[in-house]
Amino acid sequence: MIDYEITGSTCALIGINNKETEVIEKGKRFIIPKKTKDVLNESCEFYGSTLAGRIKGSQVQLGMKYKLPIIVESSRELVFFPTLSPRLEDCSWISLKNIKSYEEIAYGVNIEFCDGESISLPISLESLENQIFRATKLMLIARSRRAKL
């Protein structure tokens, strides 16, 4: 079994199928033999929670229930958002803080990350911007709550 924890270098987790995930990190790409959901859950557990716990926290903080971003790890602001319904095996998860730019293309959107790596996804620009907004709102809520401690 391959262990992988999401870090600040993780740009995206791309759902390939129900058995594999492509990981895009700053400067490299590789495939691990795990479902994307399992990679997320194990990373959340590594940082002291579970994927279900992170999703529940996002529901409470955002007052929403669908396609929720999650905070994988709070102190490093590792916030990821899904591109599709997380129930779908080809759902990808994008790191909010590693996005440099994005643009609409003929069949979806292209996201460029801080290190120059990029991916093209078959989602609408409106959907991507909505997910970025939700993830940013979640990060700002968490930041505000930490500042009050």
C-alpha cells in the first residue's frame, strides 16, 4: 500500500477511475493506486480528522451541502475543492492556494498552477469560479476564527 499525504506542494488530485488517482505536485506528476476519496480521507486522518468530518465542518461553516470544499489541514490553509460531485469517480480535487490562473477553453477550463503545470477539465467556467468562491469563503472563515483564538 502506497502512503501519500497532501502537502502544500499538492496542486490537484485527478480522479482517473475507481482505482487510481493522478497527483499533480509542484514540478511532478504521478499516479497512485488509490481512489481519490481514499487519498483525501487518509490525508485528513494524517492531519487529525476524516473526510466525513471535514465535509461536515464545511457544511456547518458554509451553510451548504453540495460540492463542498474542504480544509485538509488548517494551519497551512490546505483547502481543496471538487470539480464534480464527489460521488463520481472522475471527480478531481483542486488546491485553492496553488492556482495561478484559469481560462475558459473550447471544451471546459484550463487551470494553470503556480509552478507552470496545468490541467484541462471538462467543466464550465461558471462552475469553476463558483467552486473557487466557496473555497475562498471557507478559507476566510477559518482564518477569521483562528485570528480570534
